[in-house]
Amino acid sequence: MKNLLEDLVAQEYERLRPPDFCGCPQCRDDVIVFALNRLPPRYVAGNEGQVIANVALHRDQPVADVSMVLVEAFRRVGSAPRPGHAGAASGG
Ligand SMILES: [Zn+2]
């Protein structure tokens, strides 16, 4: 079983990531988890189902929703970076 949104969000993450956003695995996970938690999952059981679900994905504009949620996720994670990450306040 697989959530198709995981692939889609990871793909859109790479496409939409701002150049100044910290791209380490921790920040990447923060953004992707934030997005996945706000999007309805699309589970598929096998390859056959995946083709059908992929077609369905393209029919009702989930990519637009993913993009919107990811933009918000970059803002949230970027405005509160973990210590030692890009954009983190000096000192502390
Ligand atoms: Zn980071």
C-alpha cells in the first residue's frame, strides 16, 4: 500500500524549493510532513491501481493544492528554522 501523495509532494518539493531554503533532510522532512498532513491521502495497492489513481490525480487538480500547501510549508519551516539550519538566528 502506498500513498501517491508522497511521490507527488516530494516531486513538487524539489520543483518549488526556494534557493535560500535549507535543503537538509530534516527541513525537507518538516516541509513534506507538513504538506502530507494537510492533504487527503490517495492510497493505492498495486501498479494497476497506481495508473488509475495517476489519471485521477490529473483530473481534479491536486497538483495545484499540493503547490499551495507546499508554499505555506516553506514559509512555516523557513520562518522557524531549527538551530544551526539556514536562516536560523545567530547566537543562542
Ligand atoms: Zn535544515
